[in-house]
Amino acid sequence: MRRPEPPAIIETTAIVYRLADIQERQQEWIWQGYIPKGCFSIGYGDPNAGKTTAACHLSARITSGQDWPDGQPNPKPRSVLFLTGEDSVSRTLLPRFRAAGGDVNKLVVWDRVRFNYEDGEKSERLPDLLADVGKLKDIITSCPDMALVVVDTLSCFLAVKDSNQAQQVRAALLPLRDLCEQTGVTLLGLGHMNKSSGQKAQYRASGSISYIGAARSALLFTPDRDDPETMVMAVSKCNLARRAPSLKYRIVPWNKDPEVAAVEWCGTSSYSADQLLEEQKVNTKKKAIIEWLKTILKDGPLLSDTIMRMAAEEGFKERTVWNAKDDAGVKARKQSFSGPWEWYIP
């Protein structure tokens, strides 16, 4: 559907004020050091990093009042608005949310925008946060305890002609930032990483750098350098507080249904966001392990636990074996969702 033409501009006015006229306010947090209140934030990572599952899990903690993964208290249960453009609400979002202990009465899903025509016909489309910011404000206003809006992924719901054009991105984000400021609700937009390896973590979010520039906090979701089966959530940008520690997590089967993904938090990581994305140099020991992996896997896959036992017998450290895995062309898979991991060379 074509968007109606905007009315003609008849006057422009400069909006200025003295700093002395502003009332100072203390920054509040949904999760201290990670998710500020009343701000635009982003979370990004590769598709296999489990960022949507992690965002669903964190949303569940908000709705249930569970403590945060680092032990910080969560003051009281509050509502969350979720927009998902890639996953099924009934088959993916709902079971994962239940697995995380969320209160389904406090999770609101904005699914579509419906148009009713004079001739009785109807049509629907995904919400467009640029065109539908008024509708977003109405939803937030109708739910006084709304704390967070999760947009998965931001590119699905923000109709920017070219997401790499800084001016277009800034113009699209301005009304959303204003809405966050006015309502005290935080908007967490999820996205992917670009392919520009070797850069600092905050430059690895896909699209224009203006996304990172507008965000008050940015969370990177990526595999751990020492154990690719473990993920890390790291703060790549935070303008409002000291940068919080990186946190490790695993995507595991839910104990009530092994086909449903759940999140298990595993403590802190010593790696910063930048360190997690650093390209590692191949040393002599690593080259030896690469050749060893190719040799033991040439006849077929082996369980990862078996490989680690064999590595210990050869005098190889587990961390170094993990670091050599990708360079050896080794892949990991499960025969079933709850089954053991095995390594193989395609």
C-alpha cells in the first residue's frame, strides 16, 4: 500500500533552549549496565548465536520478576511488547517464553496492521515503525506497566529504503528515540552482523553506523572463543554506565520438552566484545592440531567428548583444539536436538 503524501511545509522553526531550563534526571535501568530504561538499544550477532532465544529469555525475566542472570534483582514483573518477523509465534516464541518461566499474560505480540476498506475488503501487513509510530505509542499507553519493546529483526519493521544510508536511518530512528524518552519504555532492536572482519565490535552491526550511534547500549551475541558451543553476550557500547561484564550462556533443551530451546547462563566471560571478534593468528601448535584433526576425522565423524579425550592423550589443550576446529574445516552437529555433539569434515 502506498503511503499518503505528507502535507506541504509552510514554515520551519528552530527549537532552542538554555541548559539551565532543563530539569536533571537520573538514568534508570531495566538491567543495570546492560539495558537502560527509556532508550533505544540494539542486540546483534550471527544467526547461530541464539540472540532471539536470549532476548525471549530476558523478556520472560521481565514479565516474571526473576533476578537477572548476573544476580541483580529485578524489581517487579512488567509487560513486554514483542514484534517478530522471522519466527512463528505459536511454534517458537510461545514455547521458548514458557521454557524461560515467563508470564504469558504480560507478553504482548504486535503481529499485523489491518486495513478495512469501504467495499468490505481487508488487507494486512507487518507493522512499520516509521509509519506506525502513533500506533506503537497507543499500544504502550494502553499498557501502563510496559517496560520493553523487542523488535526482531529491526530491518523487518523499519521501512528504510537504504539501511546503509546514515541520514535515512537517523530520520527513521528519531521518532522512536523520542517515544522512548517520553514513555520510559526501552526499544531493543535485534539485527545481524556484517562481514567486515577485523573491525571493532561496535562497527560489526549490519547497516549504517547510525544504528549504533543512536543506541545507548549495544549487546553483541557471539560464540565463545574457547568453546563455540557456548555463546557470550557482551556489551559493545554503553554510553550511560561503566561497561558491564560479558556473560556466557548455552542454548539447551528444555527439561519439559527437549525439542524446545532454553537458555542456561554460565557465569562471566573474561573476553570483551572486541576480543571475542578478534582474528586469531595461527601458531605452530595450532597448525599441528589442524593436521591432527584432519587425520582423525578423515574416516568419519567422532563425538566431541571422544575427540577431547584423544586430544588430552596427545598433550593438546582443549582450548587450543577448539580454536583450531574452524581452521581445520571441522563442523559440529547433533543427530537429535537433545543428543550429543559430534565433529565431522564435510
